[in-house]
Amino acid sequence: MGIYPLEQLEGEIRANPERWRPLVFTNGCFDLLHAGHVRYLQTAKMLGKSLVVGLNSDVSVNQLKPPQPGMPSRPLIPENQRAEVLAALKAVDGVVIFPQLTATHLLETLKPEIYVKGGDYTPETLPEYPDVVAYGGRIELVKVEVPSSTTAIVKRILQTSQTSIM
């Protein structure tokens, strides 16, 4: 359990398949971890024996979440701290930080039996979809009924701070 370089995690999974497989994999920015994230990860874990989270690096988060007017640049929390928080969750068996914009390389390397994404996606809209199908994995979409997002939380904080200043 913990934060792994990809090569080490691949070796662990290969050496101990009975501990890791069926492997569930998900990925994302996980900036400002909130209840929606936790419930999503708990649900994902129930689909297999272990859950690995691919965590977008600071560089890739900045590319995926470009600055918006009146909003701070992203990520708000540095990658090593985000990884530490995720790795501390009971549902998470491993975290691997990756610099790419998609998780394709991680999926091709780890070949999880189940690739989980949020319910706001469809399999065909995922750039990783062809790769998961090619190695025989399946995609599960998990919808969590918690109306929360990091962007919404930041906007509320900014609105509250502006109101309290006046």
C-alpha cells in the first residue's frame, strides 16, 4: 500500500496477483479531496480486490484545468500531498502519479480488469476506451450523488471571502 513509481507497482502486481487481482483502476486530479471523491473511491474498490489510483501530476492538472478568470490556478494542492491523502484512504491500495493527460500508458502497463470513471462519462467519450477494450478489460461508470466538485468548492470559498471582506 502506498505511493508507487509505475515500474515498482507493475512488479508488485505481477509478483502478487492473488493480493491485487482483480485490479480496479481509476484516475483523476483529486485536487481538494471531498466526500464525492471518497464515496466514488469506496464504490470503485467494491468492484475488485484492490484499487489503484492514477493521480495526474501538477503539470498535467494545470493543462487539464487551465486558469479561469477570478479563479486560482490548479492544482491547489501539490501532487505529493494529494498522493499522500489518497494513499491514506482505506479504499485505496496504491497511488501512482503520472504526467500524461490520459491514463492510457498506465492502463497498458497495469492492465486492470476494471477501469472506473465517473458517471458523467460514457465509455465512448473516454480516450482510454480503445485500449481497455484491446487488452480485454471492462469499463464501469460510477455515479455518486454528492453535488460537489473542487471548482464549486473554490467558488464558494471565493464568494464567502469576498462577502466577509465587504
